[in-house]
Amino acid sequence: MATSPTLKNTPLVVSPIDARTNLGKLLTRVDTERRSLIIEKHGTPRAILLSIHDYVRLAAPEPEVLKIIGQESERNQTSSLSSRQIDQLIRTTRAQKKKKK
């Protein structure tokens, strides 16, 4: 089903019963049409279903942010720490903060 650009940005709105009954079809639409799905109960939005693509886009930091974090890590000489070293650094910092309280 082809979707116009304005419809693509419009979320689908369904009741919990419709979501449960038609979950497979709705998952397909959310994925293929890149639309979100709002589940409303008694007219109140309760949950949103996003395609994995949209979720990753929203949850992942922007590339520029990652670049800045990497540069700061290089500057602080923390870019080559092992997981064990990072865990130790976190424990030490938390212990120091606890002592200050």
C-alpha cells in the first residue's frame, strides 16, 4: 500500500483490542510505512509502537556527539582503558563521592 508523505508522518491510532487482534498487520505497516502506532485506551494515549529503524534513530546519539565524546576521550587519555579499568575507575569515583557526603 503506497502512502502519501503527509500520511507517513501521521501516526496510526488504535485501541488495545485492535492492537492485540491485528498486531501482525500493524507491525508490518509500522515497518513498511515508517509510521508510529499510538495505542489509546478510552481516548488517552497509553503507548507508542515504533519501527526498529525509528527507535534506533531516536535512541542513538548523533554522529557529531559521538565524535565529540571520542575526542574528549583521547584528550583525557581514557580511550584505551579496558572494561576492568573503567569499572575500577567508576568504583573509585563513587567511593570518593560517598566520603564527601
